[in-house]
Amino acid sequence: MASILYGALVSDLAGKVGGQNFQRGLVSPVIRNVSTRRSRLKTTQVAPNYITPRAALAYVSKAWKGIGGVNQANWQSAASSFPRLNKFGVSYTPSAYQLFCEFNIALVLAHHDLVPGAPVTASFVVPTYTFSYNSGTGVFSVVMSAPFTAYPYVTVISAAVYQSNGAILKNGSLKEIAIYQFTSVNTTLNITSQVTNIFGPALVGTTMWFSVKLLFLTTGELSSAQTTSLSF
């Protein structure tokens, strides 16, 4: 591990370059060698028809070429309504292709059809989600509290592998386990099978992190994630 001294030409640096990973340390930026060790942790996918993000990207990328020039121009015009932040926290306007892939990959992973037309901004509400575990019955559940959602907004629920108590959420460890249409009538979802089929039964002395996002089915736009954890 080596500290980095920046000069006049470089003001910030993050990400991988070759076999090194540039990171922002608490005191100073650092550079680390990228580990070549393979992870031995394997988890069962959500369902037999699970689509990997890589496969979804290939499918959506190919679809972009077939939506026609008019649609592509409309996506370019709409892009300014969806500013994004890069890894340095700087705002930028995505390209039409980037925005099309971002939204339609979300739809494909949720097993919905592509949307070739340009998007309009969604109006996301911010519901309260409460995750719980009943040690007596072994039941995991999640409850939505007001404000409630309605079609075409659905909730995407993700969970991470069991971790040591006190450990923060590991980046990249969340896996989608359920997509559900919560309403003012359907406020509770039993996610026991989804959790245990992928991660196994609850482990005493560990913590599981959960994440929820709203998916706007009309365009594929996702809301910001809400995260919470359960300790066993």
C-alpha cells in the first residue's frame, strides 16, 4: 500500500488502473494492489430464470441499436432531466445511450419489457419499510407504512449475506430477492423463503442488511435506496 502525492495536473483519482485500485483514505488517498484471489462464497440465484446484469446489459445494448433515430434523439433530449453524479461526486448529464441502458436494465432484471420511448421523471414517494424476524417461527417479513405505493411503482427488495454484528454493509454484497407491489391493502410481505433459499436460516450473532428501492415500471427509473439491518 502506498500513499499518493497529487501534483498540479491531478486533483483526484479513484477506481482501478491496471492491477492497482485508487481509493480515498481517511488521512490521504491510497493505492492498493487488486487482489487476484477468487471468492469462494457462492449463493443460489433468486430463480431459475434469473438474469445476470452482464446479460441484461448485452441485451439492452443490442436493443438500443434497433429503437430508431427518432427515439434515440428523444432520449438525448430527455437526458438533461436526469443528472447523475460520477465517482468524484461531480454532476454530469448522461448520454442518451447511458440513460437508455440504465433504465431498461432495471426493467429487464425485473422481468419487464423494454421501453423504447424517452422517459419522463418519476414522482417517488418515500414509504417507511420495517424488516423483522421472528426467532420462534423463523419468519422474515417486511411491512410498508404510509405513504403507500400504487401501480406503476413497485418495491425492489435486496438483501446481503450474513455479516458479523457491527460490520457495515459490504459494497456489492446485496442481491435482489423480491419485487412486490405494496399498496394500502397489501402492506406486508413474507420474505422467509427468499432469504433462506439464498442465504440460509438466520445465524445467531450475525447481522443481515436489506435495501429497498422503488421501480417506476413506465420507464425503469429507480429511486434512491433505503437500507436497514437486522441483528440475530
